[in-house]
Amino acid sequence: MSTTELAWFKSSYSGSAGDNCVEVAWVKSSYSSGSGDNCVEVANTLDAVRVRDSKDKSGPQLAVAPGSWASFVSFAARG
């Protein structure tokens, strides 16, 4: 994952003032194209690893337990 493509979002549980909230950084894959329109983005939160389609940032997200995500990444790295 490349850390040069960070985008932040605030928790839906934060107040209207936005003072007491958690912000999460979305990271795009280093394998994505230069335009960044056709890739998967991943964000680590306290309770889950979140995955979304970069073309639909406000669309659905997949929330995966951190241990399950680590197993998936390990499996994918083996090819």
C-alpha cells in the first residue's frame, strides 16, 4: 500500500462540532493506476480493517476482523 494517497473521514459517531472523533486514513494499493480510479482502498480502525471501491467512496464498505485480514493478505502474497 502506498502512503502517498491518504484520504481522511470522520467517524459517524462524532458530534456536529467534530472535536471528539476518530479519523481514519484510506490507503490505496501501490498497484493501482496513476489516476487511482480503479482500485481498492483499505483503512485500519480499532475494531476492523475496512475495504472500499475507490470509484464509490461513499458506497458500501467491507469490514473485516484484523486477524482475518492478516490471513487474507498472507494468502494473497503467496500467489
